Amino acid sequence: MHYNNTTLIQSPYGDHWRNLRRISTLEIFSNNRLNKFLGIRRDEIKHLLRSLSRNSCHGFTKVELQSRLLEMTFNSIMRMVAGKRYYRYAEFVPILRWMDYGGLEKKLKSLSERTDEFLQALIDEQRRKEEEAVEECFTKNDIVLANRPPFLLGKQMHYNNTTLIQSPYGDHWRNLRRISTLEIFSNNRLNKFSGIRRDEIKHLLRSLSRNSCHSFTKVELQSMLLEMTFNSIMRMVAGKRYYRYGENMKDEEEARQFRRIIKESIGFGGASNPAEFVPILRWMDYGGLEKKLKSLSERTDEFLQALIDEQRRKEEEGNTMIDHMLSLQKSQPDYYTDQIIKGLILVLLFAGTGTSTVTLKWTMTNLLNHPNMLKKARDEIDSQIGEDKLIEESDVSKLHYDDAEKSSVSYTTLTCSKQCLHNTKREDLAENTGVVPAKYPPKVKLELLTTLKC
């Protein structure tokens, strides 16, 4: 019955049993999986209560509760396993019957074969359904699934769903992808901005050092990483910094306007807008959402257009993304319109800041919560780069420890790790937090205020 003692409850302790336990813990009995079946358990309890109520609709009556509880348990498990019910209440015949010991082995073998055929049929049926669903989604309707839903945010903020992240698949989207690939994210263009990224990391380190010039102090690293990302992107886009670590901000009012726009835009995420999912709320303009988005889109468009016009009025061409787009606009005005340039700026701001910040935050958290990996990475940095200088982007190729990890750890994190994570000890790591003393004066103690634990 147990496939030659290879199931979880019969297998001897060893690698196979540990693998089964891992699968059961992560893929079957995890909170996420169990919560997905909450409706099934609730429904089976309702079936049981209805059955009990039918038997006693005219008065009190006796019921065999044990068999009904067993039926409910079998039905709940099989609905979670295969989506099917095999018992109806009041018709259950117990499986365990009195057996003739002389024919026990033969009967068990026959039962095992029939059970195996039955379970295999369920698996094959489910596999066929999945294959059909995959073919339906990714072969017949792949273009439909490649498009984002037409949310109100895309209509108002993304120029009627015409930016790179909102545009439906077609000629316009392919043109935007070509522009992004060749004119924004090419190696040549990115290398021209390496000085900006290096400078922003130095700004971050100076800010950290000022906060701890006399003793250890706590800092909220997540917000500083977000500010650094916004500053890096906006300096590449327009040559301006809108978040400061105490220096180099030219127009305070313009910076406040930019920060206000970004804060409002983040607050209008699609997942937090009920009107996006309940059409009647959208028709009623629930909460004045459409009116607010329209006002925000007008202010955002006005702000971005002012940046473009400012760069256009300059006599000398700069090295920003807007300057490059405007130079291309002269030769191909139909491909590089002001609206396309503004849409590309929006994509960089909304798609490039949050993801970069989250990656940096999790990388720092994982390094802090795994001191052995941190020590190996630190030792390699010391041996390959040295202790007397910061890491440059060109140095990353020299670091060979854990290629999989290195591919997800950015140059920014390695540089911060070099300055801020040196000589971290296990006793410095508080439970669920990362507390990091730095080797270089002034001493810096970083505490990730968000409680994250791997």
C-alpha cells in the first residue's frame, strides 16, 4: 500500500524521507496553501450541518456522528487533492471491515493496485487540464495575456495606456521597446552615467557618516536607498537632484513639487483602488478617484513638459536622457515626440525605483542574517579590491564568490557593504534585525528598521 515503504509515514529516516518532509512542509501544509483551501473546509462543514438539519427537521433524532465526521474529513481531503467529493452523508460504508486473515495479503495487493490506478487517473486528468490551460493561455491567447488590464491609472497617468509598461502589444509597443533598448539601456548609454551612480553612492555614505560622527546611531536605510535611487534616475534623465542628503539642491520649490507628485502617484497603486475591480464604483467615481487622478496627471504632465522645455532652451547639449531624446527628435520627430519622452521618464521613475530599492534592501537584509556568507563576501572584497578604496563597477567582475548571489547583488550594495558591513560579528545581529558596525571611522551602525527575516 505504501509503494514499498517509500511514503512519508513508512519511509525510513534518510535523504528520501527528508525530501518528502520538505515537500510536505513547503508545498502542502504551508499557511499559504492551507489558506487557499479555507473555502473547501467551510463548505464541507455546511454540508454536514445541512445533513444534520434534514434528519431533525421535525424534532430531535439520533444520528451516528462518527461516520459523518469521517465522511466530512474524506470529502475535505479529496476536494483539496483532486477537487472531487466521494461520499454523500448518510450513505457511508466503512472501509475497514472484518477480513479473513488467510486472504489478507491478496486483498491488500489488489486494493493497492486499484488505488494506484485511481490516483494515477486523477493525476493524469489534472495534468491534461493544466496542459489545456497552458495551451489556451500561452498559445491561442498569448497576445491577450501579454497586455495589462486597462486600469484608470493607466488611462490618466500613462497617456491613455501608451507608455511602455501600459501599452498593448503591437507596433507602438515594439517601437517603445526598440527606443528603450537602443537609446536608454544600451551599454554605451549606461556607461556614460557611471559617474552619476558613483557620486550618488558617495552622497549616501557621507550622509551616513555625518549621522554617526561621534558614536553609533540608528538610521532608516530603506528611505535613504529610495532617495538615492530617485536622485540617480533624475540626474540621468534631467541632470537634477530632488532628494538631498543635505547638499546640492538647486531649486527647492521644484524639488518639493516633484516629491509631492511621486508620493501621490505611489498612493494611487491599482491594488489599493476598489473602483478598478468593481465597475459600478468607477461609474460613480467612488471617492473622487478619477477626478484626483486627472488632477495629478495634469500636474505630472506639466512638470515633465517643463523639464523638456528647459533642456530644449539650453544652447549647449548636455549628457542627460532628455538631451539625447531631443537630439533624436530633430531627425525623427514622429518617433521621438514629447509625449513618448515623457512616457519613458514615467516608466523609469515608477518601474525603476521601487524594484531597485527592494532589491538593495533584501540584499542587505540577507547579508546581515547570514553572517557566514557575509564573511566570505567580505574576505573576497578585501583580497580582490583591497581595504583602502571603494568598489568600482569595473571591479564587480573580479568577485567570483557565489555567482548566483553575485548576479542579484548590485554594485551599490557591494559598495555599501564594503564601507558599512566590515567586521560584522554574529553577536551584533539582533533577532529579526540587522545591526552593523562599520570598520572605517566615523563608525556607523545601520539598523534595518523593517523586520525582515529569511
